[in-house]
Amino acid sequence: MKAKIDSILQREQAEYLETLLPASEALLREMEEYAAVNRVPIADREVALFLDITARAIGARRALEIGMAIGYSTIFLARATGEGGTVITIETKDEMIARATDYLERAGVRDRVLIERGRALDVLPQLEAGSFDLVFIDAAKREYGDYLDQSLRLLRPGGVVIVDNLLWKGQVAKDFQDEETQALRDFNRRFVSDERLRAIVIPLGDGLGYGIKIA
């Protein structure tokens, strides 16, 4: 148990933990730099590594990603699911799909990734129930509740759902009243109390929801 509420959120501790992360390979570093310059939202490095570790730990063979962007976290999932594994990822923007396709090819995992172009809420109902081991949610924040319902339909019993940006740069804990922040506050309460899950929100990256489907 941490000694006090902010004992793992202090800047010097966060900076120390950053030094423990493995250095990004050239391709991933290129993607990180592109995302920073072009303001493309991608998962933090520690979140991407957490996805990789989780997928390997549960032996995931089929993963679903809601929100691909340039394919940064997609690469981690595809590598973790291994040869014969499949990642289905959803993206609305043609420019993102084109750039992600190039990165996936250069990473050597394009053949493991099925890209579905369209709105997630249109694509998800078409996927087979109970067919995924892991779902990663990182798309439109106001739709997180709907994504969760679909994710739980699609996950096998014991499958894992991981949700990014639940602290929303700290805004959920402050007096911000914009729609996205309020939607995330509502989602967080729902996520940790959903009877279909055993779930928690952890201070990793920008706040990460982690849940296991139990019903």
C-alpha cells in the first residue's frame, strides 16, 4: 500500500520510472517523433509495453484495438500475439490508415493485422461474440461506455479489457466540466463497478483502466 495518495505520482518518481523504460527501436522512435510533431495521439511507451506484457501473460491470440491512429500500439499487440495471432484494429481516417500500413509493413507484422475502416460503433456489432482475448480501447472518449458494452460482448470469459486516458491529463480529478472530461468521470465510475468485470484504474501513462471479464 502506498504511504500517501500522491506517493507514486510525484514528478521525480515519474521521471525515474521513465529512465527504466527500454529504449525504443529506430522505427518506434520514428513513430513517437512523428506523433509528437504532428500531434497524433498514440499510447505512451509504458502503456504500449503494458499491452505487450499483458497479451503475452494471458497468451492472447486474438486482440481488438479500438482506435489505431498510426499503428504504434498495434505493433506491440501484433508482436505479442505472435505468429498465427491476429489483431483487428479500427480507424476512421484514410491518412492514418495509409501511414499505419507503412509502419506495420516495416515492422514485419502487416500480415497479422486486419484494419477495419469506419466508426468503431458501426464495425463492432459485426464482429463475432466471445472471439477476442484482449481489447484495447483508445478512441473517442464520449463513446467509451458504448465501446465497453461491445467489448464485453466480444471478449471471451477471462479476457482482458484495457482502456487508455482515464485520468485525462489529470482533468477528471479537477473542476473541469467539458463534455469529454465529464464523460470520462462517468465512465470511470461505471468501469470499476461493472458487475461483468473485475476492474481498476491505475496511474500508468495518462491513466489506464484494466479489467478482466468475469461474467
